[in-house]
Amino acid sequence: MKTPIITSVLVLLCLLCAPVLTQQPPTSAPAVRAFIDDEAPGWRSLGPQDFARVNSAEDTWTWKADGLHCTGQPISVIRTAKIYTNFEMVVEWCHLKPAGNSGVFIWTTPDSIEKLTGDRPGLPQGIEVQILDHGYTELMKQRGQRTDWFGTNGDVFAVGVKMKPFPPLSPDGSRSFPRKHLAKGHGEWNHYYIRAINGEVRLWVNGEEVSGGTGCDPASGYICLESEGSPIIFRKLRIREVP
């Protein structure tokens, strides 16, 4: 009499456990991406009236219907008309040729701008948010030069000023290398969201935070757009000042 009872119990346990044994593991959730609403209150567009010539040629920068065009010549910058301290900024950009090089300088020092003003080629001092095409790596290889000291997905680094970069770091420790490689190549549009508050700068590339740094000194200055040898278009230049 014991055997049928034991068999029945085992069958019942199998039936109860069957859904658990055949259940599929849950699929992984999609990555959370930052949503930047640059149409929210406080945001505004930056246009021709918001920038001033520093050391570019008269035809280096041209405002057109589809954005701000830069020839890349000479190596130079334009600066904002005013100094910014705490702010958020959106920049969309597109390199027109392989190996294009450009950038956004934030908290650029007035002294370095003054030294460049006129026809003096060169770049100022501040925190550079790199805009570099992937083809630059191959160009450096062809020239027999090292390629481990820079990245093409949104490096952030100090030029003549102070910043403690977020890891991962470049070999010499001076650059914050991006944690993810999200930038698109020449001929495609990229979206940068830059947040610069209380001496800390953070960069989002195409919706995800990738690099930055803290302890920036100074933490106030001009915002500059860089011309560095190759044509590029900027569009949707948007900013919101933060108290």
C-alpha cells in the first residue's frame, strides 16, 4: 500500500515543479540612456550674436541655414561673447572629412584668449572636450606615430589649467578616456551633452555619459569652438545657465 502513495506524491511534486523548471530566464533590460530636453525652460540657442572672433580668419566660420560651418583653417577658435560659470550645453557636430580634428573648450581663460586675439594661430587654455574623427587613429599610424595617448570617442582633458580626470585615463594620466565608444564617424552627426557645474565637467556622447573630470581650476571662463585643420559643421548649439 505504501508504493502507490509514494508514487502519487512524486507525480504531484513533478507537476508542481514543472513550471519552475521550464521557466525561461528573464531577458536583460535595455541600457538606460540620458534624455536631455534642451527645449525645457531656461535653454536657449547660441547664434552669431553669441560669438566673437579671436584668431580665426574672416572666412573660417560661416553661419548657414544648416548650422555653423568651419573650414578648419587656420588653427584657431571663436569664443562666446560672455563668460560662463555653471551651465549645461548641447552641441551637435559632423566632421566632413576623415581624420577631422576639433573640440569645445570650456572655462577658457581670458588671459589665453587675450594672447591669441588678432592673427596669432593657436589654441587657448581651458578644459577641452575633444571632437576627433576615428580616421585620426589611422592617420597617426601612417605617420608612424603613437596612437595610445588619445581617443576618438570623447576625451576630456585640461590644457594649461587644472583638472582631475575621471578614469579610465590616458597612459600619462592627463586625459579622461571615454568608458564607452559611442561616437559616429565622419559624415554622420554626433550629439554631445556637456554639463559643467562647480568645477566638474561631464560629457555624454549620443545619449550616454562617457568621460569628464573634477577639481577644474579655473571653473569659469569663455566657451570656445575649435578650428583645427579640417572642415566641420556645428548645429543645435544650445545652452542653459545653472545657478
